[in-house]
Amino acid sequence: MYLIIKRLTFVNENQITAENWQQAVDLTTGIDVKDVSFVALAIQADAVLWTGDKKLYKGLKEKGFSNVVNREELRELIKR
């Protein structure tokens, strides 16, 4: 467990810009606004969001958000 925890970086939500929060709100509206902070962090960090939430994954893809992967896509990325 320690090996996993020591690699985590905690981010204060105040570090996410208002512009990125708004983009995340726009993206999650109509999907699940409870996921807004995860999407906002992915945008802020220019990172890929890994999710098992099929509704979130499909909705973000439909709205043109490409920095989201599901389990199968993550597995393929790891193999590279």
C-alpha cells in the first residue's frame, strides 16, 4: 500500500484555474456534474483521465474531450 501512496500527488482545487473549472463544468453538464473536479484536474494537468464510468467516458468523447480513456484503452497504452 505504501508503494502506491508514496507516488500520489494531492492537488488543492484552488490550483485549478477558473477557465479550466468552467470548461470542466461545460463538459460534465448533462453527463454527471459530480465528476467535474476530476475533469478539471485532467484539463489543468494536461493529463489523461482514466475512468470506468461508461456514461462519463461516452459523454466526454461525444463532446470532443479526447483526454479520457477506459480500461481497455489504458491497457493498450501500457503495452506500448
